[in-house]
Amino acid sequence: MNRAEKRRQAKQAQAAQPTPSSGRQTRRKKRNGVYRTKGDPQQLLAMLEQAHLLYTNKQEERAKLAYHAILQIDPNFPDANNSLGILDVEAGNHELAARWFEKAIKAEPTRPTFHNNRGLALMEIGRMKEAVSCFEASLDADPDFVPAMVNLGKGYNAIKNYTGAVPFLEKVIATTPDFLDAYSELANAYGELGDLENALKALDAALEIRPDYGTLLNQKAMLFTTFGQLENAEAIFRNIAEKYPDNAGAYIAIARTKKFESYDDDMATMERLYKKMPDVDYAKTLKGEAQKDGEEDLKMNLAMALAKALEALKEYEQSFFYYKEGNRLRRKKYFYDQAKDFAEFDQRRELFTPALLKQFANVGDQDKTPIFIVGMPRSGTTLLEQVFHSHRDVFGAGELGYMPQLVREKFKDMRAFEDRLKAGKVTAETFREMGAAYIEKIRELNSDSPYITDKMPHNFLQVGFIKLALPNAKVIHSYRNPIDNAFAIFKQIFGNDGHSYAYDLVELGQYHNKYRELMAHWDSIFPGQILENRYEDMVADLEKQTRTVLDFCGLDWDPNCLNFHESDRAIRTASVTQVRQPIYSGSVEKWRKYEAQLQPLIRVLEKGLPF
């Protein structure tokens, strides 16, 4: 999507821009929720229109001063507060913007734009539940306010309430048929609900309006990919590549869907595009702050695509060169605070002691629904969940961020948890509430299945909280040979910023060692309560290992579990292609093809616990 298209779409659903206001907002008497100003209405109206004019003429700093001048006369004047919020949104100060919008709402709660604007600001800082409440309030004020409708659909998608998103997005399309973002979000909702037919219908309807809209074409192809229809996905990317021979993104996508059997035109084109791309300069990246993904990431992803293609051709030395290049480019974008990460590991080991477990034994919510699959990424968690999801009594919910979110909401961080423990402010009710809140969240995804899996790998950090909040929940640790596991991580560029440890071989090995230490700690304080499921054993004898995990969870045998690859559910992890195939051993000890290049990683891993 080019910048012009991004701006066009954003303006359809973004914070309402300052516009000349009528005198209605400056009435002296508050009737039906209309604000009563403390100053001269005509004077404030004139000042507001002058401030809007400065904003329209792109004199943002002067406009800001003009809005502040209004607040000197009337600190609660809603339009000035709203406009300052918009200026902070544009400057990237979303938390401050949310506070301006909140002031505007308090002054005049019946204005739907104010609620909508605050919701958008909150979405930007990850406060999704609050954002959704804002969009709902906007529609309470005006049930036909289209921007709030589409934003509520986005918000529901973000909190995984896909069923709730559908009616709002369908209403937007019915009333505003050229609102392309609504079609895209509707397709996301249907896709997550496993309804490929309606997801494609939404995208095809949008493509009738904009046939060559690259973002929608890409989304359609990715939809095919998540449902295992790789040939259909490749056909779309191929069509894009034929129209735009220098479109690196199309070739990156093709490389993810096809199997390379020889050095062909696709590889030649990718190498040509890679060589002509300048290296990205991240020198101005602020400490601790990653740049947003965009065109600058094409070279990184192209390197990874070439690496995988060359690996398929058994050109291992050249393949590793590109893997290393892709990771080098990704690592340049980040300041990685390893000390902070490791301190969190150590704090968990120090705080979750046998004494703490005895104090809060069996106090959490007693629900038996959750099955947590934890471990490092690329350790076999997707395979295990796909096996579970094929069971008649299990719903595979994918990677859920609910438990880390609840921990943050209750304690902020581990230091705050320690302080509350020392102050006696952590009680049995604390953990019971956490467990009940988690159950409520997962039951919004599925209300029927007796068991629901959560395969967020990094929940290995949260095992202590899981066992106190949900003592009857099952925890399965998926693991594999550390060298294979770490190398598989190195071969993957992750779509979020939570894996900054992953792009340097030494840092990756050190992180893996800390993870193994922590899992050993959990196993020692929760003896017999965490099932170790080794990926290599699953590959060697699927039925035996499946029976073991089902027995651990109290589930009867279901032969469908052995046909996990036939499931048509959407899969959105890096393992999407592997779990569409019957069990295979191709990933076991794959690291040996790169043994010479991986020595820095191997030396670090050998310093950790035995494996």
C-alpha cells in the first residue's frame, strides 16, 4: 500500500480533524448534553475558527498555541481539548492525546467523535478493551456514526470477539459501500471464525470496487495460505509479480508458498532485487524504540526468502549467508535490553517458592477448561495444538495474550508483584479473580468445548501465575533439541517486537539457556504437574505421544488426532505449511547441515543445562 492510500484509508476511520465549529458548541446553557461555556461564546467561536485555520494551513505549532489560548479562558472547552488531542495523535503522543479526548468527553459526552477519537488513541497504545468501550460509547451517542462502527469492528477483532465484529462491519458495508477497510476487517473476522467462504466473499466484493488494490490482493492470498490453499495463494502473488516485475513483496510471498526444485527465474529475480537494494540506515533509531515496518523491511524479508529457497536446493553455505543477513538487518532496528529480560527470569525463580505455593495452594478458579501449551517458538507448539484441535472435545484457540495481559493488569511487572507480596496485598482473591477473568475471556471464543488450548509459547514465563490462578489447568511443555530449536528461531522473522533476543546467535543462545533454567524451576516446584512433550518423540511415534498427552489431560482417545493435517482451520503461525502435512522428520537435527556456521550458538548452548 502506498503512502497516499494509507492516508486515504486512515482519514475514513481516524480522529475527526478540526473543522470550523458552529455556535451550537458554545451555548451558555447545557441542554441535552451540549456544553455550557464559561466565556463569551462569540469570542471563543472566533478563536476556535482562527485556530482551525492555522491547523488547515499546516501551522501546527501556532494552532496548538491558539487552542491553548482558548483553554486559558475555558479549560474544559471541548473542541479545543479535542483538537489538541488530534495534534498529539499526529505527533505520535497517543497517551497524552487520550487524556485530551477524555477532557472533551467529560465536557460534552454526547459527541460521538470525541469517544471515537479517544478509542483510536487507546488502540495505538494497546489498551484495546478501553478502546472498544469508547467505540461503543460513540455508537450510543450516534448509532449511525460510520467511523465508530468500523473501529468497533476492528476493536472486536483485536480482542478476538470476531462474532461481535461481524454485524457492525456488515452494517458499514451496507451503508457505506466504498469503505474498503470495512471489507478487510470483515474478511479478518470471518477468517478467524473459520468461514473461508464469507471471508473470500468480503474481499471479492472489495476487489470489485478496486480490482488492483494490492493490500486486498495480498490479504486474499494470505487467507488462502492460512487455510492451506497454497496454490491459490501463489497464483495471486504470481499475478502481482507479472504486473510489477520489481515488486519484491510479491516474490517474497511466492517464495513462502512454492517449493524450489532448481535455480529458476524467481530466484534470479530475487537475487537481482536484493543486490540493487541499499542497506537500510537505522542510525537514527531511538534507543529502545523500533522503527515501524515498511518498505525498509523488504531487503530483510527478501534475504530470508532467498535463504529458505537456497536451503531447499541444499546450497547451505549460501543459504546461511542470507539467513545471517536477514537477521542482521532485523537486529539493527532494535535496542535489546537483555539485562531486563534476564532479570524477569530471575525474579520469577526467586518469587515463586514452595512457601508461596503453600500459602496460595488451590485458591484459584477451579475451572478445568484450559490447556496451556508452552515452550519456545518453533518447538512444536503448533503441531501439538493441531493434534488437540482435531479431538472432538477440544477447541484450539491459538496464541492468546490473555494471561500476560492479566498479569500486567494485576501487578504491572514482577517488581510490583514482589512489592505487593511483601506488603501483604496479594490474597487468595487476587488469584481467584485472575483465573475467573481468564476463563471468561476464553469462553468468549468458544462456549461449547469442554477444553480450550492456549498455545502462546511465551506463557512459559507465566507458569507460576497459571498454576495459582487456575490450579486445575493443564500445562504441557513442548520442547526440542536446543540447537534445532534455536536455529529454527533464527530462520524466522517474527511479526511482533517481542522476540528481540532472536536475531543474534549469541543472544539467542543465552536467552534459550535462561528459558531452560526457568522451565527446570517450574518442574521442581510443580512436580508432576507439567507434562514434558518432546517434539522428536512426537515425530518418531505420533500415536504413542498423543495418547500420553490426552491421558494427562483426562481426554479419551480420538483417532482424528492422528489426522491433524486434514483440519481446515486457519493457522497463522510460521508452521502453517508444516502442519498441513502428515508427520515428518525433516526438521529433526537439521542444524547439522549448518554445523560450522552455528558454532557461536552451539558454544553458548553448551554452557547451559545439559540436553
